[in-house]
Amino acid sequence: AYADNDADKKVVERWVNKVYNGDDRDYAIENVTDDFPLEPWLAWYDSISVDYGTSEVTILEMVAEAGAVAVHWDFKGISNAEASQGKVVENSGMSLIKVVNGKIASDTGYWPTLAEHQQLGYTLVEPQEKAVQQVILAYHEGIKTHDHEINRKIFDETYLTLNHNDSTDTWHSTFRDHMHTDLPPDWFDQVEYDSQVEFVRTTIRNDNAAVDVIETGGVKNPELGTESSWNRYRNVWLLHKNANNEWKIVGAVFLGAVD
């Protein structure tokens, strides 16, 4: 068993020196098992070669057991990427490499990508999904609490809506060019409002977002004796991040009841 473990370590050591330090792509192709995921691995390997023109992996320690070799390694490379040309990255990581009959059966690495990105000079952007979704929740809460600042807080200057009428199967639209300064309607303080929001999908592209939701709720005006409700209505809210770094609603597509 010990002899097998030592042999597996030597296989891995040759793999690291020839493939990662020697850029020997042919050696890699010839020394993997038939079930090794060669195509996706080569795509990843080639991307590393492009990103780092000069690089070196140093094995610090190896532990082998039953065909599995855990490798603790250091990496040093010089970036080739246009945005980080010439920057030096030094990182440490772990790999689990499986060896079968003297060939590589799998090679999976783990390393702190945050440290890598920081050394390359990239600034990480805080995830925006929760911030975008919170605008939708704040809109419903503003109606419920009769917040007269709701339009200023939630909407951008322009607001476009498309509304599908389920009973007539027709569409109509509205457009307002000063939504953020409009006051709520007269009935705003009179209604009792409730709504539940189920987030289906949130898509963000740069400073624009689309939030696909399913909403259930109701509104009641005790003074007028009117009420209405909606059950599982699908809406898509459109948002834009303005110059003040605030997400604001700029449009909505009201698609009607979910089938």
C-alpha cells in the first residue's frame, strides 16, 4: 500500500511539472484515463495559459491514500490580461488528484479566488439582487403604510407600464414623465392593502434590472365599500440604477393571472 501511495505521488509530481510548469499539453492528453473530463479540462487549462503567460506551481506537501493524492501547492504567475497586464499573483491552494493505473483520473483544485482578484487589481461589486428586490418590497410596504413619499423613494422620473387584461385578452399602456414628483391619489390614505411577493427571477445587466414576480394580495376601501383582490398575478418590474447609485422603478409589465 505504501509503495502504491509513493508511486501515485510520483505520478502527480510528474503531472504538475510537465503540465502546469512545462506547458506540455500533449503529455496531459496522453496521461489521463478514458473517463477523465478532457474537453472541459483542456478549455480551463488553455484559459490559464492565456491569462498567465508565465507561471509556476510549487508542491509544498502531498498526502496519498487509496489512489487519491491531496496536494498543497503555491502558485506564482504574471498576468497577461489586458486590464491587469504584468501584475504578479501569488496564491496557495489545494488539489485532489485521483490516480488510476498510473494515469490521472481527475484533477480538482481549490484556491481563494478573492485573493487572486485583489492582486489583479479588480474591485469586487457587491451583489445587487437583494437591493433590487428590496425596492419592490418597499413599494408594497409604502402602499400598506400610506407613505406619501412613496413615489419619490421608489420611482424614477419616467414610468412606463404595459397591462394585460385577462377578460378581454387586450393590452394597454400608460406613461408618466414625472412619476417621482407625483403625489399619491386621493384614495391612497383610505385603503387597506396587503400583498405577498414571490420572486421568480431577477436579471441584472449593468445598471438595468428586470424582476419577475408572482404577487397575491388585495385592496379594500371601507369608506367607499369597494374591494378587489388578485391571486398569483405575474408582473415584471423594470429598474434602473441612477447617478446616485439608487435603484428606481422605471417600468412594469403586468401579465395577469398565472395559468
